[in-house]
Amino acid sequence: MNLFKRAWWHLRVRIGRTLLLTGLFLVICTLSLSGFLIQSAAARAAEDAKRSVGAVVTMELDLNALLAKEGRDGGGGPGASLIGAGGDLHRDLADKIGSSPVVTGYNYVSEGAGAPTDSARFYRAVPPPPELNLDSIAEFFPVLGVRDSEQEAGFRNGSRTLLSGTGVKPGDTGNRALIEERFAQANGLAVGDVFTLSSGKWNPEATDVMVEYTVAGIYRDEKKSDSQRYTPPGSEPGNQIYSTIDGASRLQGKDPATGGGVVRRATFTLGDPDDLDRLKADALAAGADLTVFPLSVNDKQYRTLVGPIGETADFATVTVWLVSVAGLVIVGLIAASSLRERRGELGVLMSLGESKARILGQHVVEITACALLAIGIAAGAGPLLSKTVGDALLSNEVAGAAAQAAEDADAPDLSDIGGGKKDAPAVHPVDRLDIRLASGDLVKVGAAGLGIALLATVVPGIGVLRLRPREILTKGD
């Protein structure tokens, strides 16, 4: 009798065993297919996240690398405390790197400190206590040179509002300043007026020069109100001044005509986190020394988006392997038990001249038929199960990510070029999976199911079929 006919006859006669194997394969294939679908959905979401948020790359001075390059000891000599021209990151270089095709946006800052003058007096919400000797304290205005004031955290999240004039725009040169309304009122300043700050007192490399600033705009800090106690002027939010890179560089004693001013830190937003190597190549081509000014990636937004998805995909991968291994063991035990029960049948077939390969092939066909039926049913049930299970797992991971974000709310935000604290995330983790049944997923689950069927049949079958017909018929169980 043809082995396929024998297999069909046996499947019909032993309907209980047939249903058991089909049900077992259905569980294996459905869970495996669900795992593959979740993995595919997570991979698609990760690619979409890369295109939507990219990553922020920071470029700033590595002081240890500079000292090592110049052969100086950073442990303490008088020259080690001063940073020369080799430690200057110039605006022109940052602009060249920012023009790289992989950069979707960039910004940079320069930090300066200015002493008060007759035209620029400190705003003090609370007068200093009488016992405080102001002559022994270095008081200064914090001046932050920026490429684009609208990209600063306070203006992005709405806590700082432009009241009049304009902010600092890309391409602005000269000593333009954006001042807080309390400082403007304390000094009677309006848009277009000029005030002066003293520079050299705070910089040992520079002589004491006077830097004139033109008021480009006036803003209000909505988030930081006046303190009820005395606050040093440098920490008083009303004294925060934004200026162009030129204006901040002059307070550092740097000539903006040389390289367009000095930048403290530059950030570049990539369209894809994988473009970091291309950005490094473009930076080298622009003349950057990446040893002294290394590029470090901050993909906080990307990790915020795909973190929970990655955890869910990892769980799905573990599930696929566990289900496959457990299924192989269980199906193998069932196949081995069936072969022992059918020793008599095997002995008769072998004594009649049937080859061992065809006898074993019959058992492979029987189990494969159960597996194929289960794969067909799983193709319909798998997407529904993976959608339900995937969303449930993902919601747990998203809840955990939200709790972690709340704990980290007061931590410094490394992607904020102004060095502020973390704002509420600009993006939210993906909390839904886009489940799509593709031919590749069916191929993978089919290969897994049929592989289990083949191994579970052949491995125990070889041990039985090594016996001769006489041994099978006389040895019993």
C-alpha cells in the first residue's frame, strides 16, 4: 500500500491522536507566529522612530584630550589652568558641520559673564543683607550666546515669552542682546537701546574692555518668579541675558573676526541615529579635530519612543524559543510513544519488504499533515492573538517607562544645549503595534512547525528502525 494512503488511513482511524497533535501544533504555531508578528511590528516601529526623531549629537571640548595633545600636565601647573586657542571651537566650523546632508537641524551656545556698569545695573528682587560685603564677591551677569534663541528650552516649552522685538536668529552678528523684562525695567531699557557690560574682570586672558549691546528684544520668564530671599545676581532669573555668539565671545576676550566667535557646545540633530559615522566623516572633512572635540550621540527621544517596543520584542523572541523547544520535546515524546505502540505494525511492514525509509516517511507524513493543518488555522488566529497580547505587554512597558520618566524629571537634560533640566518629553512611547501578516512570517512559522515535526519523528524513529523485523516482533515492548 502506498505510504500516503497508509498515513491517511491511520490519521482517520486514530482520530483522537490526530486531533491531539493538531491541537498541539496549533498552540505552537499560533504562539510562534504571534512572536514573529510582534518582532516584525517592533522593527517597523523602530525604523519609523528613527526617521521621525533621529538623534542629537553633541560636540564640545574634551579638556583632558587637549592637555594630552599639547603635552601639558593637567594636574596643576599655572599654564594648565588656562585654555589657549587650541581649545576654541569656532562658529564657522560648527556651521560647516551643520551643513552636512545628514543633519536636519543644529544649534550652539557660547557662555560669557559680564560685570555691571552704569548703564547695566543688577536687578535685585531682594536687597543684599547689610552684613554682606559686596566688594569681596564676584557678581556678574550670565550671558549665553546662542545661534537661535527659539531653540532654547525655555522658549520651546513656553516658560519664556518674547514680549517685544525679536530674539536671536541664525546668522545674526554683532552684539545683539535679548534681555528679561525685570532687568529692562531696572535700567529703563527698551528695544533699540544700548547698554554696556565689562568683560576683562572675569577673564584672566583678556584685558578689561567694555562691550556694548543693542537690545534686540525683551522676554518674560513665566516660570521663575522673584525669590522672597536674597539671591546672588548671577542666579537671579531676571539677570539672564541672551546674545549672539559674537557678543558672548567678546566677553571672553575672543575676537569674533577669527573663526566667527567661540562656541562652548554645539548640537546636531540627525535624521537617523545610524548616520553618526557619516557626520564624523563630514566633520573631519570640515577640519574638525575629533580627538579634542569629540562627537557624542544622545538618542533620548529615540529611546523614549522605542524603549518599550524593544522590551516587548525581546519578550516575544524569548517566547518563540521557549515554545519551539517545549513543542519539540512534547511532540517528540508523543511520536516516540506512538512508535512504541506500533512496533507490531512496523515489524509486519518490514517483514513484507517495505523499506525503513518509506516506513519512517509515513510517520513524517502523518505528523506533517497535522502541522500543516495547524499552520493554516494559526494564519488566521495568529494576528488576532498577537495584537491582543502585544498591546497588553506593550502597555505594561509604557507604564514602566512613564514611571521612570517621572523619576528622572529633575535630572539634567544632556540634550538641552543650555544645560537645563528635563522638560516633559517631546515624544511619547509607541503604545500600539501595527500587526501585519506577511508571507515572510508564514514562511518562518511554517519552517519552525515543519522542522519540529521532522525532528520529533526522525530522531525517535531511527532508534526503532535500527532493529530487524524479527527483533521487533519478538522483543515486545
